[in-house]
Amino acid sequence: MMSTLLKPGYQSVPAPAGAILSLAMPTTRTGGVDIVGTGGSLVIPDGRNAGSGSLNLKGVFDTVLIDRLRLDLPRDRITDGIGLWGKARHVGIRRSRITGPHGEQKKRHGDGIQVGNDAEIDTLEIEDTTICSAYQALIAHRTPNGKGLKLLVLRNVNVRDEPDLRKQMSIALLLGDKAKPRTGPKNAPYTIVLENVWVDWPSRPHAIQFPDGARVIGAINYGVPPGGDFSPA
């Protein structure tokens, strides 16, 4: 494994072609990490507390598994938590916790987990995970030209508002655009599975949004899970 320092605190890690890369995330980061796949698989088996840096996946992967990752995003600047920008058959995010996304619609905003416009992911599965956000916890979609997701599974996931960071109302789980007079870039339907998903948000109508025509299995619960966060602090 090789890493190239792009700027202080920021690293790019190329994954060897066809290999299974197991990455030990450094602790107390202040910058982000780009992991660039070339056809293999990635495992972050015990992410622990990766500090205030973001994690971006680019390139091509067969499978990705991120386990026990904690990102405490900086409260004095805006950044995303996990960015999915590449192509993968399956991405799993498990037992992870992200705090601190915030921002404003007409300015810059941060998302807990973001699926990029040109990403191509067959299945994104998020489970046993907590996201505390003042903007969007998850932004995902499918586009008319086949980009984005085919299947999204949220299982034992809870989202909580961070009122001290909030600048304006936002949608907690933005899973696609509604139909518009002109065709939007993120409005194609796909399959969404919701299993034991909880959203504690200042506005119920802003808790979740689907694209028109989405196949939705399950529903969200409003409030906090009876047993507390699925991924505790």
C-alpha cells in the first residue's frame, strides 16, 4: 500500500489492482482520505475514531466494507463524512457513527454519507449506524442514465438533529428528487428498504424524501430508538 500526501492532513491511497485492501484508518486526523480502487475489494475492519477527516471512495471496487468507523466532523468548517464517488457491486457501512455535518442550501453544505452524481453502486447497505447532522444525514439517488444506486438498505439506523449547528431546515434522508417540470438529475426510481430506521428531526415532513416511483419496502419511525443510538458515542 502506498500513500501520496496531497496537502497537510490529506492522503490518497491507491488500492492494488484486483487485491483485497485492508486499511487501518489513522486516528486524530484533521484532513481527508481518498481511497482509489482499481477493481479489488476494500475492508476497513475497525475504523475506530478517525478524527475530523472525511473518507472518499473513488475508482472501481468489487466490494467495500467499512466497520466501526467514527467521524467527528469539524464544527467550525463544513465537510462531508463518507463520499461514495466510484463504482462498486456492494458497499457496506456498519456499526459506524458520524457527527457534525452542517451548512446551508445556497452556500456549502456537508452530508453524513453522500452518493456522488457519477457513482455506480449496485447495493449500498448501512446498518447499526448513527448519524447526527444539522443538514443531511444521507443523500442518495438514481439518475435516468443509470448512475447512483440500484438498491439501498437501511437497517438499524438512526438520525438525530444537531440543533446547535443548524442554519436552516433540510431533509434528513434525501433519497431522490420529486418530479419537476423539467427532468431533474436525481429523480429515477430505485429500490429502498427501511428496517428499524429512526429519524429525530425538527420537522416531520423533512425527515425523508423519495423519488417518484421508488419501490419502498418498510417505513421510518419518528423519534429516537427505545434503546438509544444504534452506534453510541
